[in-house]
Amino acid sequence: MKNLLAKKVKKNNKGFTLVELIIVIAIIAILVAVLAPNYVKYVDRSRWSSDRNDCESLLSEIKTGIIDVQNDGKSVKSFTINVTSSGIDDPSLSGNTDLVTELSSADAHWTDVKVKHKNPQSLPGETTTKAYTTFSITYAESSGKVNSEWK
């Protein structure tokens, strides 16, 4: 009785063949080959979007800081700062200590903003892609205007 049961168990316990395993591995490889580029593009867009949001937030903070300093009766000198992969190249804002104090009280980490993503991207309204590595913010004392530009 025991031998008969053991033979039946052996006959039903075949497992997977080598061909079946190779087919499954090939299907998985095809899925990875199709999905991986889309995932990389998604991650790139996410990083680029994060950089844009960080720089736009910095621009907004600088505009608000300028208004606050001017409302206190102080002047803001002309300046240009560039946000690059190494950070803000002029955190002193060319001697605007009142503005730096205002920015630091609003957000202690404003000097940590960096452009982390260097892959080619296109900004809204553009048809060509270009590698944007620098976000420039310029304030002209004479006109009182703040301009920004991706370079």
C-alpha cells in the first residue's frame, strides 16, 4: 500500500520544465525592456518638476522679501543670483543684508536650493528640448522689477 502511494506521488510531482522556465524569463525580460524607459522618463520628469517648483518658490520668496524690506522703508540694491547644481552662487545677494535677513526669517533653507536635474527638458510653450542647468533671478533697483530665466 505504501509503495503504491509513493509511486502515485512521484508521477504527479513533475515540476516545471526548462523550456517553461525560459519562456517565463523571456516574458519578464520583454516587460522590463518595455517598461524601464518609461519609468526612467517618469523619474526624469519628476526631478525636473521638483527643480522647477523649488526655483519658483525661491523666486516667490525673493519677491515677497523685497516687498517686505521696502515696506520697512529700506532699499534693495540691484542683484543677480544664479541657482546652479552647486547651489545659489551669491547667497549674500550683493550686500542686501536686510533682504537676506528677511529671507532667512521666512525660510532658513532658502540657500539650499539647487538645480539637481541636468537632463534636457522643455519648458511650457517650447517645442525644442534643451538642458537647463541654471535658474537666474535678477532684480533691477531702477525699475523695481524682478525677472527670472532658465538658462
